[in-house]
Amino acid sequence: MKLALSEAGEGPPLILLHGLFGAGQNWGGIRRALAPRFRVLTPDLRNHGTSPRAAAMDYATMAEDIVETMHAAGLSRAAVLGHSMGGKVAMALALAHPDRVERLVVADIAPIRYKPTLRGYIDAMQAVPLRPGLTRKDADAALAAAVPEAGIRAFLLQSLRFEEDPPSWRLGLPELAAAMPVIEDFDPPAGARYDGPVLVMGGALSPYIRPEHHDAFRALFPHATFATVPKAGHWIHAENPQGFLEALEPFLAG
């Protein structure tokens, strides 16, 4: 699948992959910071943003989406950074097509199966009454019981098109709901490994990457190094963008 794509800047190519329920636009501030030195590409992954909808959401398939999108953009090779679900896509790409990945950055996700803690978000989004005249305040209130964190509700509501009447989601919610068991998991190809440079970045306040996950990384990425972004939870690039860039830029300059 060729993905919807935005880009900015000139220089060595760098692909930024968003997480579940996100879109390429979520990288706006980071993309602006990196664009003076890199050609930064920010695709919408399938079933997100303005990219096409499809039932398959396994990581091998989504990695092939990136290959096709790179080909359409005239890229044979790029540095690849992925956050959360996008980090799993980035890892799958590096393992399946190591020749395509100059260097790899994995942001706050490990190559493991996670508990099904996010399925309730999809149920809550599907339950929002998309009626004419629906306001952001109305939608926020509809999500509040299932999503008590105001910051997460604000993040989810970025994908609701209030410019339409009635509003509509920029997410393939039925496809995502059906695919959650696959999205939560990670199943690398047997014997696969990526021998290029890898930076694994975790948020100091996030539970997603723990010391016991380091061996799982090293089995697939023997040259992985690890960095912690202070004062940041799971959305490390949004919660502490300066700390995120301070850890990232020396690695990209590598």
C-alpha cells in the first residue's frame, strides 16, 4: 500500500512513523526541528490519517507499506524512527529489509506482546455519537468515562474531523478494533536480525520499556544502545521534545 505522505527539508532521508491512533502530523514540531538537516518524511500508516483502509495490520504487511512508499518517494534507503506501534513497524522493516534502513530508532516500545489495555479507547471512540452539531466539548465528555486522562482524550480527538458536519474519524476504527490482537503482539521472522546502528529511547515515566526487555532487543538488534528521556512518559517526543532531540540528534549524526 502506498501511504499518504508529508515531507519537509532537504538532506539525508529520515522517516518518522507515528503510533496507534496517530498520524504523520503528530511529528510536526520534531519534523520542523530536523528539517534543516534532513529530508523528513512522515507517512500516515494504514487505517490512520488519510492513508487507505485495509483489514491486515500485521507488522510484516505494514513494513511492506513503508517499502512501497519509499519506492514512490525515490528512496532506496533511509534512517527510520518509529514511536509505539510505529516503532514495531520500524523494527519489522529493519528485520525484513535491513538494506533499506540506514539506522533505526525505536521510541518507547519493545519487541514484545503487550496487554490489551488500549482496546477500551477504540470502544469509546466508536461510541461517540457522530451527530450534526457535535462539538469538541461534547466529544470530550463522551470519552471521559473510558479515557479519564485529559491529555489522552485531546490526543484521540486530533483524529476527529470537526470541520465536517457531522464529524468523522480519520481512523479506520472497525479495522483497528479487529486487528488489536495483532497490533499488541510482535512476531519477528525466524532468525532475523538487524546489524545496523539502533537507538532505543524510553520515557523515564513510561512502563513500556523495562530493563528485562533489553535482552529481547539485543537478540534482534545486537548493536542496540539505550537512552532514557527525562520527564517524559509514553509520548516522549511530545512530552519532552527538547530531551527527545538531545538524545536523538547525536545518534542521527552518527
